Amino acid sequence: MIYTTPITTTTRLSPLTLGKYRIAASPRPLPGGLFAAQVSIASGHGSASTARVMRFDSAFPTHDAAADYAIAQGIDWVQDTTRQSARPN
């Protein structure tokens, strides 16, 4: 089921740059006052840019807790991807 709820947070989330990747958390409110974590990981510029969005099943009690979790997962994904691309074939 898809819920649409206006986001009414006062916290401005700044993207984090890690190497060639830009990691941005964008927690979304859930019914009942909890928050879901999601993160966008982008690289490149203009028409050569790519992005992926990961959404997580866990619910968090605060906007900041969901954002922290999303950023941590994004950093882990970038580090894993960087390690894999550094390995010789």
C-alpha cells in the first residue's frame, strides 16, 4: 500500500560526498508517527549520471534515526562497491 504524507520536518539533510558518489538520505513519514529510511546514491554528471534509491523495511522512531541509518547503509554500499571494483579479475 502506498501512503502519501506531506513531509513537515525542520531538519535539512545535506548530501554526503564519498569519492565519486553523492549519498543523500530522505526519510519518509509512516502512519503512526514512525519514519522509513531511504537513501539515494548518485554518481556522474548531466546525461552520464546514474542514481539508485534503496528503501528499507525497518521503521524508526525519529526522522534523524531513519536518516542516520540510511546514510550508514549508503556508505556501506559505496565502500563495498569500491572494494569490488579495486579487485583484479
